[in-house]
Amino acid sequence: MDILFTSNSVGDILSKENLHIPSYQRPYKWERKHIRNLFYDVRDAMSKSEYQIGSVILHEKDGQLDIVDGQQRLISISLFLYALEAHEDFKGADKLLSAEYGDISCYHAQENLAEWRNLIQLVGRKEAEAVCQFLLENCFISCITMPEDRLAEAFQLFDSQNNRGKSLEPHDLLKAYHLRKQNADDEKIVEMWESFVENQDLSLRDLFDKYLFRMKRWSRGETGLTKRRYGSYLRFTEDFIDDFKGVDLDQQYPYLELYRQLDSLSDGNFPLSLTMPIIDGEKFFKYIENAHKVITGYRKHLEDLLLLQESKDNVEEKLDLPDGVRKIFNSSKSRYLRCQNLFLNICILFIERFGESELTREVVETLFIWAYYPRVKSKVIYDSTLGNYAAGGRFRQQPVQKLFLVLATATSPTDFLMKIDRDRFEHYTVDDIVKEEEKKW
């Protein structure tokens, strides 16, 4: 038999009474946040005639349809039906809910059922039923059905679709999300996106991980840290992709009126900034294209000002900073990399806010001292050190300024400089930083 490719409504799939979860499947592990995301994603799509919400891989075996891929979503939707007391109308959903599960699956199922009930109570039963009806009738799933003798290929397809041999990057999930939001697989957008993936100056992964994610979090006074059993790490992961899921300009929220007016007047040149609210679909991709251009451009401008390369003798604009400053900033030693990133992020946001001409020696020196002060005061700098210093307001158990937040609310370069509390870094000068570091070279 051949492999069967179909597009089925969610209701059609959950009506298949021979749906079955094979023993080799992993536990059901969706969390409450996944339920909320699914609910609000579907509710926001109700203005469309139909909506694609993913894919499933099924394997025919002994008259049953084993779910190779897609069980997390299908069980979650079945729990929604159960919460609305509508599961018995869908034989497949009823069968999924009555199967035997281990403790991990049962725990998450109980949590998520409670979340569905909370959402139903929050929006009202009538609206929840309307969302469920749209989900069942107007939301479609790409369904791949494998014949009985081709289980190995089903696993290969599962691995190819979901992992490509490794975990999907968060930016891959964002690409799929925003392409779906604009209802198009625009070739130019995809080509632009892929050109950034392995960009030698700034890869797409580093654009999100080292810059945009940190800028957004730190400018809100949030550390961006993920706690683990021992310590914390600062990384853009799937847990943070909501930072880059946006809003549809067609939503009639008052705060979007400014953006709607800008859109109507921009003639295709919508104004963009690094920490602006994300707008769904095509504008997200324009935001990423602009962010890549801005960050690489401002980073090069800063490097030129500091004369980091000997070949820059012909640069007209330059900052007459001590050689030690250039040596520290241009160093590839791991001891400096976290502070270098902190310095770059705050300088880039300063330039974007006030312009290149305002990045004076006074500003650069002040930001350099602030960014590298943790380096001279700590034997080792961890992700937790960086996140807490940048936005957590703490360093070595002492309060420090959330300087990204200060910058985000400053009205002028002078206002920004006046608000910097130099007591917090002991009135260090660049010479002090250089002298402290020279001892360790």
C-alpha cells in the first residue's frame, strides 16, 4: 500500500474510533501554558475560514491507527472536549481519554483538564463552545498515514519533520508561526530567512540568542534567566518564543491605533525598532530583516569608532580612548565575552534611540565602565551574573541599576547620563578598569 497524504479537520481525525496510542510513545507532557497557547491561537484565528494547526503521522496496524506523531495535541484537544462534556460524540477522542497511562501522563492530563475548565469559566461557556466548534470544523491537520509494513519509514519521517536529527531551533518555530499567520509561504521571505541562518557576520541563532531576546527582556527589567537545578542559564529557548509572537493589526485595541496609522502612512516603509511590539505575519519578517541590518551596522560603527582594526587608519570619526579599552573589547578571551555582549547591547540600543552622532566618548566610556565593572569585581562571571546585573538589579548581593530600563525611559542622551548612578560602580574610570585587567594579562 502507498503512503496516504490528506488534510483532515480536527473533528474528522478525532472521530476515527480506531485511534490508538502505541506503547512506544513517550508520556503525555504538555503543560498548562501549551493549553493556553492552543486556545488563544485558535480563538484569534476565528476570523479566517480555515486554519492549519500542524500535522500528525498515523501508522496502520492490526486495524488500528497508531499515533506516531501528534499525540500531545490530540490528547489536549480531547481534554477540551471532555471539559465541555462533548467527548462522547467523538469516538477517537473518547478512546484516547480512556486509554491506560502512566503517572506522568495522568498528572499532566489532570493539570491540563483543570486549565481547560479555567479557560471555559474565564471566557464563558458560550464562547468556549464557539472556539471548540471552530477548532473541530475549521481547523485542519495535515495527516500522513503509513501502511502496516512501513513503520520504520514512519519513524524516519517523524524524526525528519520534528528534529532533522536535532531539536528544532526556537527561531524555526517562529518562522512557521508567522508564515501561518500571513497565510502564505512567500519564497522571498523564506530565502531572506535562510540567508540569515548561517550568516557569517551574525547568524539567526545569535541574532535572537545574543541580542533581540536579551534586549527585550533587559529593557523590561527582566533577567531572561532560566533556572535549573544548579544555577541558571541565559538562553533563547522555546519557553521564550512568546516574546516574538505578536499581534494582528486588525485587532481593534487602542494601543495599536498608533501602529495602524503608521502603517497607513508608511507606504510600505513601516517604522521598526528593536524593542517594539511584534506584529504578526509579514511585518515580523521585516522586523527581523531590519534588526539584522541595524545590529550588524551599529556594531560595525562602534568597532570603527574604537579603531579595533589596524586597517581603520582612514576613519574620520574616532574616539580617543586608551589602548587598553580597545584591547579588552577586542579580546576573544572567554573572560570578556559576556561583558562584551552587555556593552554591545546597551550601545546598540543607545544608538537606535538617540542616533550615531550622540555616541560620544563620554557615553562610550560610561557604558564601558558599567559593562565591564562586574569583570574586575568577580573571579568568574556566569549567565546568572550577567542577567542579574543587566536587569535584575543585583550584583554580589548589592543593588545595581537596571540600566537597560533606564535607557528605555530616557528622553535624551543628557537625561540618560544624568540618571546613571555612578556610586553603583564606585566611580570607576576606564583607566581603573584597564589597570585592574592589566594585572591579569
